[in-house]
Amino acid sequence: MVEKEIQNESREMLQESLDSIEKMEQAALKRVVPPLWFGASIALLAGALVALSAAGLREYHVYIILLMVLVLVGKSKNLGVSVRKNHSKLTVIAMCILIPLFFMLVAGAQAISGMLGNVWAPLSAGGILSAVVFVLSLFERRCYIIRVGVEQGE
Amino acid sequence: MKINRFDTVIHAPNRLQICAFLAPLEEAEFQVLRAELDVSDSVLSKHIKQLEEVGYLKQRKSKMNGRQRTWACLTRKGRKAFACHVEELKRLVDPANQSRLDD
């Protein structure tokens, strides 16, 4: 019976089905393209976390983490969709770079604070991590846009 | 001809679109699905129920700002069935297989 059903459908109809699948998958991906403001906010907050750690102001960490949670909630609140967690090789590599970099920057900033001063050394370390996180967020955004197959402005 | 991967439950246009939309996502809200498919609540509910009955989809209800929201997601079985169905469609539209279809 199923065989007969398939045979009755022409190749064009089957191709139409494949096209509609592609269209819907792209529509779904379009909804989850991370906005620029999200990458920028997370980058700034990650940088602030490093700067505060390097400056020895760990009591303020909780505020930064709360702000990060707020940014994450704000991003997902009105989407109406949630992204499938796909821990690709690239994500693992990014985490392997970011976690040691975080501690290296904190230790490095503390070590050179005598040279750059107690303000500039933590700020520089924070700035470096912010830049790295922002570039990674742009890269992730670019990956989504390529998958969707369209260039879209903010 | 190998046809056991062709899924008639999924192949109906609206259900195919529901599965295609949910495939790259963890879950999607009912209202979002309705807007993307451009169908009425009742039509969408009917198709969701059919997918749910065969175990391809599950629903979850949550409350936000006092408003009830319904979320739908593909189950593991649903994802597998959808992937197999797409693979089968691709195989069938392949010109190499078309002559066998026409026979």
C-alpha cells in the first residue's frame, strides 16, 4: 500500500516535499541566530569577570553572574523556540581555549600589575578576554547565517 | 524497492513541516509553529496530536506571566523517523532511482 502511494507521487512532488523541509529548517534556524547585542553583552561581562578577579574584587562576581543570567533569560524569553544543544568539536575547542585563557589572564594581570598599575593591568586582561569572546560569538553567528543561507542585517 | 523508511505519518504536508521546523530545535512554542505553518489552532492541534499518538512528538505546558504556553518537541523516535524519511525522499528523487519508480 505504501509502495503504491509512493509510486503515485511524481518526482516533482517529492522534490517539493524536500524543498518545504529545507524552507522550514531555515525558518527555524533564522529564529535562533544569536543577536549581535547578545555576543557583545556576554563578551563585556566575561571581560568584567576577569578584570574583577585580577583586581581581587571577587565579592562583585555574583553581580556579574546575575547579569549574565539576565542576558541569557532576556535572549530566550521572547523567541518562542529553544536551540538544540549541539556540542560540536568547535564548541569543545572554544571552551578548551577560554577556560585556561581566563585563569592565565587573571594570573598574568596580577603579575604585571606592578608594571601597568592596579587599574590598567586588570582592565587590559578584561579587554583581551572580551575581544576573544566577542570574536567567537561573531564566528558562531556567522555559522548560523551560513546554515540559514541568508545574510540578514540587525 | 526499499520503502520501509518512508513514513506516511510524517509525509503529510503539515506534519512534514512541523517535523522540519522542530528538527534543528530543542523545542518550539505552539504559537510560533502556528505562525510558521500559517494554519489555524485546530489544524495544528490535530497534526500535533497525530504525531504525538505515534510517539514522534511530545508537548509540555509552562506558565509565563500568568499565560499558559504550550511547547512541542520531537522525541528521539521522531527525530530518527524524520531523518530516515528525509533520507528516503532524497533517495527517491535521485534520478538513478526514478526509473525504478516509473516501472
